[in-house]
Amino acid sequence: MKGVKTVAELVSQGIMPDVLFWVGCAGSFDQRAQKITKAFAKILQHCNVSFAVLGTEESCTGDPAKRAGNEFLFQMQAANNIATLNNYNIKKIVTTCPHCYNTFKNEYPQLGGNYEVIHHSQFLNELIESGKLRFEGGDFKGKNITYHDSCYLGRANGEYIAPRNVLKALDAELTEMKRCKSNGFCCGAGGAQMFKESEKGNVEVNIERTNEAIETGAEIIALNCPFCITMISDGVKNTNNEDKVQVLDIAEMVAKTLNI
């Protein structure tokens, strides 16, 4: 994306960015998630945040391997990432993926990777509260929106306020699902389930969660995770609601409001 520098490029010029934007596997390679990556990067540029990415030096955090039970592969991937991050003396990481966020925050410290880790919903909320990010009205003012708490931001790390504050700043009308916050329900992708065939049951997890969102009557399902985006988008498609309901990451909503 135009204007986005790598850490290596900036360090070679004697510049150290304030924030490392960890893009993640989904944000790098999945076409749908790439839209979230671009939206968030544009917001950072709009707010004049000093940031950079690792580019080709970025590798998977090891979250899928660990959830699937391959601890050895996870520790190999983590060790490589920690070596890269520590080599650049990275202190602060922001990511659009709750899986990456959780792994960096809770599992890397015991392997020697100690960083300030921020999820993009938290970072957007900080930008709003500091006055660096300002907008009025926009496409989402008064729109009926429901919000899905991703497992790794919500129940795993107790963050429920920041993303809702961002939606509040968009002047959206938030309608909560019956299962939300600490009583939330998984989209069906966690625990490496994203990468395997579903097991026998009465209904797919993502279909059940999508139906709960649609039952609120919301026009938009707001999310904060690329895995959730995939699962809920599939749910909306499989229930023939594509013409009625939009599935958007909160960064996309902010970027659209800013017309960037």
C-alpha cells in the first residue's frame, strides 16, 4: 500500500516508528481481510501515527499451530518472531487480529517476547479519546448495528468497552445479541477450527451465531477479527441475507466515515 514503510526501511534511515502494525496472516493473504488491513493503515496515516510493518520479515505468530496442539511448531515460530522483533527493539505492537493480539500478549512473554500489545479497536478508541481521530455523522449515523465479541478479544482478554466506544462515536444504534460480552458465542473459527472440516452436529456454529445477529434486525454486523469476518460472512451468505445485512470490521466503518 502506498506510503506504508517497513521497519527495515525506516531503521536504515535512522528512524524508529512509534508503533509496529502487525498485519497477520489473514490480513496479508486473505482478500477480504486485506480490506481491513488497508482501512486501518489509512486511518493510521490520516491520524499521522508513526508506524511501520515488518513486510516479508513478518511470519505467523504460531497461534493456529498451538491451538491445534503442535506446541513444538508454535515455539519455533514464536522464537523466530521474537528474534526479529527484539532485533529491531520493538516496544509497541498494534494488530487487527485478536488471535495475534492474544498470542503476543499472553504467550510470548514466557518465551522472551515482552511488548505492549494493542488490538486495533483499542487503538482506535485511544485515537478518538485523544482527539486525534474525529468524525461526525457519516454513513452509520442512526443505523441499527449489532456487534459480535470475538473470543480472543472478549472472553479471553476482557475487552468489551473499546469496540463499543468506537461504534458509539460513529453515532450508530447498537442492538446487542442475546449472547454478548462475557456470555458471548464463538463464530466457529477459534481453536484452529478455521482450518479443518466441521464435525457432526445439528447446525454449524457460524450459522447459529449469524442467525442470532440477524434476529436483532440489524443492518450491519460489526466485527473486530478477520476470522469472524469470514465465518459470519459465510453465515450471511448461506442464510440468503446478503442483500439485507452487511458484515464489516470496525476499522472499515471508521475509514468509510472518514471517506479515506
